[in-house]
Amino acid sequence: MPQLARHAFLHGALAIVPLSLAVAPWGLLAGSMAIEANLTALQGQGLSAIVFAGAAQLVAIGMLKGGANLASILLTTLLLTSQHLLYGLSMRPVLSPLPLRWRMGLGFLLTDEFFALTSRYDQQQFNRWYALGVGLTFYVAWNLFTLVGIIVGQNIPHLDQLGLDFSIVATFVALITPLVRNLPTLVCVAVSLFTSVLFTHWHWETALVAAGLLGMGAGFVCQKLAEGRS
Amino acid sequence: MIWLLIAGMGTLVFLNRYAFLEPRLPLRLGSNARQFLGFAVPGMLTAICGPIIFMPDHQLDLSLLNPYLLGSLVAIALVLLTRRVLLSMLVSMLIFFLLRSWLA
């Protein structure tokens, strides 16, 4: 690695440190929840190492505990991580001209946090080594916190009775609330909340996906109606 | 089954991330598709929270003294008042645990 590249890499690694620390509770949760859902330590670590998507990991673990089937977990993963399509589209001008190994490497590392730090650069300013420093540091931090969560989850008994499932609710509520800034999003959340409880009460296998899609559809229709009126 | 799930999830997440970085792909998401996908985070995350809040132990609990419901309301209030996600999570979890031991 030439000196300029090393400098850019370290610059990126330093820039992501605060966000890497803020993700610690999520990582701990991802590790300990995996153990709580009866995954092995290797499987818990594998989720963080291979999937590398906090919300999708926690949701998959939650659905596994609820007895959901493979197809509905995969469909939920696809829907939950679909915002990455938009990140990819937005970063297409700077990332798509890169060689294949860079595209695939930085593509794998394209998280919400990565996007937040690197998307502001245009084609002239964008430095692939800076982006690699950001992405790799965050990846290592996420996996280290997951490992700590796995160790804690294995050594503290009755972790499942500590109400850890509320931490998913607390985390998601804290993420959803700032998004509810307009009527369509409020309608989306309301429809999704009501139908998810109703469908689960009816013991539907695909309750969560169906409720999520209905909520998204309701929000979308609401937005279209508002656009049509203005 | 678990490893199949991990491999499947890893593939799907990577495809979502990589799809538009592929230079040979001429496709673009239409504005309707983008708008619909824009509701994915609130819609999907809410759907996951719903049953955890209102069906603890797989039993419908619509009581106002349900600690999951009270804890969620506290979390919403804290986010709106403080705008600090991490703080709101931690404080609402603490209040949830207190409520649960009182109301149990």
C-alpha cells in the first residue's frame, strides 16, 4: 500500500470511530440474542461476519424464536435491507467505474454508516482507500461487539428472562419515531402495527411480511393521494 | 437450516447492496418503486415490534398496564423530547425493567 493510500485508509478508519462505538449495544444484542435463540457461537458470529446488517440480523433472530419459516425470514430480510438498493443507486457514479474487486468489496461494506460518511464525495474527491478504511473498521467493530455479546450470552444464565426482547422494541421504536414526520409515514406505521398484531393473533406464518407490505402500501397510497391533491 | 439461512441472508443483503454498483446494469428504480421502498424501514420495523409489544408470551395483552406498551410509549416520548436515539433506548429499557418488576 503506497503512503498516500495508507494515509487515506487511516483517515477513513478514524472518521468512523464514533459511529463504531455507537453501534456497540446493537452488536452486543446481536451476539447475545443469537445465543438466546439457541444458535451456536459460530452461527451467531457467522451472522455478523457474513450478513453484516444489524436490523436484518436482529429481526431474523426474533423471527427464528417465533418459529417463522425460512422463506418468510428471507423475504423479510430482502424487504428490510432494500434501502441498500437506494444507497447503491446513489453511489453508482463513484463506485461503478471501479474494478470488480473494489466494487464487490466496498459493496459488501455498504452499510447505513458507510453511506453516511462516504456518499458526500463526488467522483474527483472520492478516495477508495478512505472508503475501505471506513468500511473495514466498522466491520471489525461490529464483529468484535458481536463476539462480546456471544460470550456474555453464554455465561450469564437466564438471559432470556431479562426481557431482552424489549431491547429490540426500544431500539426499533427509537429508530422509527424520528422517521414519522408526515401523514403517509404515520399511516404506514399505524397499518403495519395493527395488522401485525391481528395476523399474529390469527397465527399467520407470514404475518410480519404481510403486515409490513400492507403498511408500506398504505403509506405509498397515502403519499400518492397527497401528491395528487397538491 | 441455520447455515442455509445465514448464507441466504448474506446473499440477499449483498445483492441489495451490489445491484446498482454493477456497471452493466442499465436498470433504474422507477420513482414509484423508490417511494414504496422508502416505507420499508418504518413499515417492516413496526411489524416486527407489534407482536412483541401486544402479544408477550403469545397471548394478546391490550391492557394499559402492559409493561411492553408502557416502555414503548416512554421510548417514543424520550426520542421526541431528547432526539437522542441511544439515550432513549437505554432509559426506556431501564424503565421497562422497573415497570416489569412492579407490575409482575
